[in-house]
Amino acid sequence: MSAFDVAALRRDFPILARQVHGRPLIYLDNAATSQKPQVVLQALQHYYTQQNANVHRGVHRLSEEATTAYEEARHAVARFLGLKESRGVVFVRGATEGINLVASSWGGANLKAGDEIVLTTMEHHANIVPWQVVAERTGAKVVVVPINAQGEVDLAVFQSKLTPRTKLVAVAHASNALGTINPVGEMIRLARSVGAKVLIDGCQSAAHFAIDIPALDPDFYVFSGHKTFGPTGIGVLWGRPELLDAMPPYQFGGDMIRRVDFAGTTYREAPERFEAGTPDISGAIALAVALDYLKPILVSPAAQAHEQLLLKTATERLKAIKGLRVIGEAKHKVAVLSFVMEGSHPHDLGTLLDADGIAIRTGHHCCMPLMKFLDLPGTARASFSFFNTLEEVDQLAKSLERIRKMVA
């Protein structure tokens, strides 16, 4: 691990130097939102102090600079996704808006009574509810693929749910609640065999390993900026340009219009047709900086090994605690560890760990159907990033051991 300098990377994140309740902050809630490196904070400040202007419509110097930076951000996203051209990159408020956009626009235009939308049990609410709504509006049906006891999708079961009626498969690349990495490449191939389109929710994958859209070959891919070390309120929908061009606009207003007349209006091509109004200019610019910062880490074998070592060590330490049960033991996982402790509600665990300066997430993680499947009210979740350390894992285990003695 000498090739991976965790201490140096930690210095990039100002918030990691603070204390909580008189203890050094141990931030293990990365799956909910990531912390921001200094370069991202500087990018936001630079925009607002040097370039603040609206994009695309101004001829003055600030507007031209802002427009250039905003469109360069689109190219940065394309590079991050392994793409050579950026026309399929749509800036949205986050993955949730991206999924809603596809459900409303593509789904509203293409789904009809009797069609089927295939999801899995582990999906986030943001990848369930929009499809339920569009199914109600169109007469389509949501079909759910169950998971096994380890928290994995069985490809044979998945394939059995695919029929000529399947028009869309929407699946998480990695589960936010279990950490499971789904075999989305094979799932896409199987979906294509019945003529279905595929949307991949990349919220948890984009922060943990490199994404190669040409290799995966989905129809739509979404992720959120705030989970990939960028600002909140910005995210990305990537879609095949030919699909986006055929989709009706999702919202209406300035900048997505080619021509307006009271007799009728014509719209621009993608991606502009889906970016009505003034976009989150600073967010897009800072997201590009975040992705350029993140990409070398994601392709580093040493960084990947470090995250997996954190997960392996934490799993072993926590499983050794009497009365603690790890939830979700898929063979392939991102560094997300969910658990429950006998005699203690997950919310209580979160509160007690917070007193030790340890930030985790508790609850259903916006995965109520998954929790129902697991017969649990919720879990405690520690989610790691490359800047976390084995010392922090040790402190987590010690704090949980202390809590266990309190509630035993």
C-alpha cells in the first residue's frame, strides 16, 4: 500500500480536520454524500468571484467565459464516463431528476398498457417511484427481480423475468444499502436480447470504480455530483443521443428553445432540450473539477485495493462482535457495510457512534422494499471512501464493542 498515500489525500479535504463532540471526525457516511476536496471548493469560489454570469445568451466577456467553462464541464463528464463525445451528457439536479426525466419523457412517450418495467428488490426509492408513476399513467406494469440471501441478483432469475413485454430494465450498478455490485454488463446483454432499453443508476458505482459507458453499453446512465466529491444540486444523465433526440422535452423555458412563436414552438436537440432555464453553472464547473480529481484515484489499483482492504477489515472486525450481524455479503461489493446489533435500534447506534465523532447512516436508506424483504426496520451503514483509514475502522469496531457492552 506504499504507493497509495492516504495521509496526503486526506489533506485535500478541509472538513476531515474538524472535531465532533471533542473527537476527531471519522466520516463513514460517504454513500449518502461525499466530502469535497479543496480544489472543488476553489472552483466554486473562482466562478462566483471571477466568472459569474449566465451562459449561452450573453456576448460580454464574463458570459463567454462562463459558457466556455460550462461546456468544458460537459466534456469532462464525457471523459469521466469513457466517452469520446459529450452530446449525450445532460446536466440535471442529481440522479433522481435524471431518472424522473427518463421515466416522464421516454417512458411517457414509449410505454403502453401491457408493457413491463423490470426492477430489482434492492433499488433506491428514486429508481422505483418514478417507474410506478409512469406505469400508472400508461398502463404498464412493474416487475420485480428478487435477490438471494447474500444480497445478489441471480442472473438466471433475472433472465426469467425478461419477456417480449419488457420495455425497460432499471437497475443500480451498486446497491447503496448493501454494497452489492450488480453484473450490469450481463444484465444489459440479456435485456437487449428481448429488445428492452436499460437505465443504470450509477450513484454508488461512480465514486468507487471507473465507469466505461462504451464497454457497458447501456441506454441511460445517471449519477449525482454530491456523491462523487462534487457539489450538491448537480448531476448527470447520459443517454444515447438518438434516444434523447427522439424524447419530448421534460421541462420548458429558456435555452432549450430553437424558436418560439404563438403559433408554435420548436426545441433544440439534446442535450440542450433537457436543460430549461438557467442551469447550475457553478455546480457543473465544480463537478468537472471533482471528476478530474477523482478519475486518477478510480483507475489506481492501489486505491482500489485500499478501499477493499477497509471493507474486508471492517467486515471481519464487526462480525467478531457478539450480537452484531452484517447485512449483505455479496461476493462483489463497493465499500459499504450494513449491520444490525441485537438489543439496539439502528438509530440508537448512530447516535451513540456520533458521540464518538463517528458519522454513519441509519434507517431504511430509501430502500423500504429491500428492508421489507430482509424483515428489518433498517440497518446501520458504514460507507468508506479512499480517504478513510484502518485506524478509523479500528475506532469504529472499538466504539461498537463498547456499545454492545452497554446494551447487553
